[in-house]
Amino acid sequence: MKKHILTFGVILTAFAVNAQNKPLTTNDYARAEQFLGYNIEPLVTGGSVRANWVSPSKFWYTTKTKNGNETYEVDALKKTKVITTAYKEEGSGGFGRRQGGLEVVSPDGKKAVFIKDWNLWLKDVASKKETQLTFDGIKDYGYATDNAGWKTSDRAIVKWSPDSKKLTTYQQDQRHLKDMYLVTTNVGSPTLKAWKYPLPGDKEIAKLRRVVIDVENAKVVSLQIPLDEHRSSLSDDIVDGGQLADIDWNADGSEFAFLSTSRDHKVAKLQIANATTGAVREVFTETVKTHFESGLNAINWRYLPKTNEVLWYSERDNWGHLYLYDSKTGKLKNQITKGNWLVGRLIKVDEKARVLYFTGQGKETGNPYFSYTYKTKFDGKGLTLLTPGLGNHQVSFSPDFNYIIDTYSQPNVPSVTVLRDINGKKILDLASTDVSALIAKGWKAPDVVQVTAADGKTDIYGLVFTPTKMETGKKYPVVNYIYPGPQGGSVGNWSFAATRGDHQALAELGFIVVLIEGTSNPGRSKSYHDMNYGNMGENTLPDQITAIKQLAAKYPMDIDKVGIWGHSGGGFATAAALFRYPDFFKVGVSQAGNHDNRNYEDDWGERYNGLAENSDYEAQANQTHAKNLKGKLMLAHGMMDNNVPPYNVYLVIDALNKANKDYDLVLFPHSGHGFGAYNSYMMRRRWDYFVKHLQGVETPKEYNLRGANQLQR
């Protein structure tokens, strides 16, 4: 009898809970949809300035206002800004040369090179005459090819000399590499797509035979060094802004400096090549314990042949700083920047004045991810902040480098744009982002939060999105959006944005959404970035958990109902969260995850995990832990994903099947790494999944987010 009474009581309690949690309706979803970008962005006016310089001190720009677009003319000398009708928005002042298509145009604009039949060809831009430059390129050993691993571009990868007479490139040897395969989905026989895709642990990776080509005489000279590994100091690619990375020519094209990076990214060798003979002289080598990088997604070293010097970037003192070397002797002359902060990107080198302009993070009080612009002399003296004002600064310079257009903001503070002189003194206010129309609609910015990492001592930062209308006394389920890096983080850009994906929209459905930059994400010290080196399976998850627990003291969170989702590396982390911390993370949506880095391109894993023989890749693979699943997991993947091939998710599916575990699966037969036209569908499925399994209520059937109807064509 007591047992029956207890059971009846449980039923009544469950009924009471469900009575409070009413199903979400079409109107609820429609209200959430109002917080997506296509509904929010049209209400934002003002903001950044794209300057069109018409003289050394005068420019114009067009900005969106409540009254429509308005064009202003600015005179920096007169310190004036006036409305004008004298200009039309036709471009951006001619900065740089647009290089459309697969051809790469020379600096003088008269020549272009392209790939045909695995060889490099030259085209005269005016006459259209084509000349073959190389003749021994063959399949899988072609010139200037950019198709190793997840890159499949047909654009030629070269670096022109400043005088447009030579270029340097490579012949890429992939003949001994294994193939990756994708199969199309269609009526009738499928098409097999195959390309070279080396993996961690493979005996062979792509190699580069570096060459110089005298384009005027169609002469090819090989550099007198062994084949280089397909590596650079820039993330996981050898391409920088469409050009061959880690190359710096001298002015007359007689020589260039270049960097050779070892397969495991621990060794960076700076060398100088004679462009006529191919002779190579080593300047110096830097060896690190983990991985060498030349900046925050930037290459910061420079060759200064006029003074026989090299500007070098190193994290040897635990922070990313600039150093000055003698290029003849390879000896250090002096450290230029120093302190517990880092140089992000080297913007300009004024060799005559011996002054450097660069971005830096962590030097100013406040959020260490905020970027500021500085200048300093080569000897390290005269360090000057050029962009004061609390926030993340994005700058552009006048063509003669006498003026700075500075736009700065915070995630929860709209941007302001000002004109400064080259010493950082403000000349004029230019524009500001107006969000009054948003606020009138009920919009609000996310909260910026600071908590302590899982190590109990390190400060970490993030964003929290809460419903715009919160009920007193109610606790909300938590959704943790994650991107573990290590080359980026969950927040990414720390500037103001009226919308960030669907985070606020999801919060409107009754969640508190949390984004945390965890330890091992970039933008801080070297030791911070290396916290998870050799163990990418850590995925910043301990930091995510401890952050949410701390935030629950401030926000009305129900941490018995925590969900998590992410894409790519975030998909890897999401499945790992459900498998490794099944008592904390109850619901997960894992999209396009690289679940086993032995099945993902070689450069990624070997940069941050080390070589396969030195790191336990199997212990970090998600299928190894799939048997621990307790909660609800949705896996999603594109079947034509040439970045993270779908075999990654198949491994997890196979392990879940063997462990007799239930899961949900969404496949996109025609999609690549991004889901393209199916993104709206995936978003709606993700919303449904969290509402049903974290809140325990029903959703409107097949709600049609804008864009989803495009699939019905």
C-alpha cells in the first residue's frame, strides 16, 4: 500500500511539473526568430567607417542612418566633417589590387600566373598572351598547387617579387600520400571524389620543392635544400592572404627570406635564398617544446635587407614579443617589446624612422582579449598607445600613414569610430553605432563575465545570454556553446555585434546561453595556450563546467539541466562532454565534429597534439568513450565534408551501436563542412532538441525558419 501511495505521489508531482512547463508554440518560436541576424541587423545604424581617401588628408565615407544612407567628406587638416553628394559608393579608394579568379596578378599589374595541367603559366594582362613557365609538373607533383589536406583550391600559390620579375613557389609532392574519399548521393551510380589527405601518423605528408621562377626568361631555379614539410608558422596552412606564407622578398628581387617549419611545428628555421642561383643560407633556428607560431593568426617576422636585420616574433619568455636580429650573423641584437602582454599583428615597419606599428593584447587594464594599436622604436624605446579608449580596437590607416581611423567597442558596448593622428591624438568623431531601435524592440546585449578556470587560479572570460523577459523565481536550463580551438575560442571576436549566431534567439526560448574562452585558447600567454597541448580531448571542458557552476551563483541557472552544442571542433567537444562528463552535460548537439584526430588532416593534430608516436590520440578519440553516454545526443554531419570527412562521425555511430546506446542523427547528403542552405533547418532541429530534452516540453511541429523554405525549390 505504501508503495502505491509513493508511486501516485510521483505521478502527481510529474503532472504538476508538466502543467507548469507548457508546450512552446509557433508564436514562441516566431518571437525567438526576431532575434536572428536578418531581423536584428536592419535595425542597426552607424558604426564603422570605410574610408575612401582622395588626398593625403581628405576622405569620404557612407554610413547608414535612420534617414537612410548619408555620405560625409572629412578633412583631417581642417578637422571638419560635412555631408556631401559629391561621391558615389563605388569601392574603397583603390587600396590593393583585386585578384579575382584563379590567376595571381603581379605587383605592377602587368602579369598574371595560373595553373594548367599541373604546371605554372604566365599571362600578359594586356595582350592575353600565355607562356608556359614549368614543364615537369605532373598529377600529385604539380606547381603552386593548394590541394593538400582539407584545402582544394585551384588558385596558384606564389609570392611575387616586388619588381614583378620573379616569383617563388613550390612543386608539391603528394605522390606517396593516401587518398581521402567522398561519395555523392544521387539517382543512379554515385561519383567517387578522391584527393590526397595525409593524416597524423602517416609515414608521408605533402612535401615542397621550393623554386624561384624568372618569369621574364621562363627560368626555374630550385632552392638548394631538401624538400620542405607542408607547414608554416600560420595556423594549419601555407597560404597567407592568398599568397605563399613565410616569404619576404628584398626590393630588387635578388633574394628573399623564408621559413622552414618542421612537421611537428617545434622547429622554425629562418633562411635566405639567392633568387638567381638558388643558394640558401641559414640565419638562425628557433626550437620550442610545443608548437611555434608567428602571431595571432598572423605572420609577424620581417626581413630588412637594407640594414641586414630580421624582425622576429617569439613566445620564448611566455609572451608573444618582437625581437631584432642581425641577418648576417644570426645573433640577437635586442628584444623590442617585453612584458606580460603580447603582440598580436605587426601592421607596418617604418625602416627609415625605425618605428614599428602593431596590435597588442593584455597590456591595458581590463579584458585581456581587447586589442589595441601601438608603436615603438626598433630599440624598444618610445612605446606609445595609439588607440586609447576601453574596448577592442580595429584600425585602418591613411595611404601615407599619417592618420588612423579607429573603431572600438565591447561585446556589450556599441562601437565608436574616431579619426586620430599618427601619434594617437583624436582629431574628430566620425560615427557611432545606434542601437536605440533595437532597444525599443526589447533587444539587449550579452553580459561579459569573468570567472576562474578549473585550475582554481586562472582568470577566464566569456559571454552570457539571458532571456529578455525573465520570470522571478524561475530557474533556467543552461546551453553551453563551445568552440575549444586551440586556434580560436567560443567567443571569437570581442568587438560589439548586435547578433552572435542564434545565442540570443535560443535564450528567448527559455535558456541561459553561456560562451566561455577556456584555457588553451589563444590570445593570452604561451603557457595559457599550451595548457592542453598533447591532450586535445580535454576540449576546455573542465573550464566550461567550473565556469557554469560559478555563474549559477549570479544567474538563475538550473545546473541539473545543462546542454551543450558546437560545430567542427565544437562538435568534437560536444560529444566528448556527453561521454566524459555524462552526469553534468545532459543534452548535446554535435555538428561536423572531428571526433578522432587520427581521421582529421595531419597539420591540425600534429600542431597541437604532437606527432602520433608521442601522443595518445586513441585516448582522446570520442568513440573510445562513447559507451559512457547517459543523456541525449544528436549527431549531425555533411556527407560531402572535405574538411572533416564523415568517417569521423561514423566511428562514433559504430561505437554507440556496439554499446547499445540511443542517439539521434541528422545527415546532409550534399553538404560540406558548413551545412549551407540547410543551416536554418539545422538551427530549428537544434532548438527543438534542447526544448524537448532540457525543458521537457513539446515544440511546434516543423517550424519554418526563414531560409528553410529555400530547400523546397
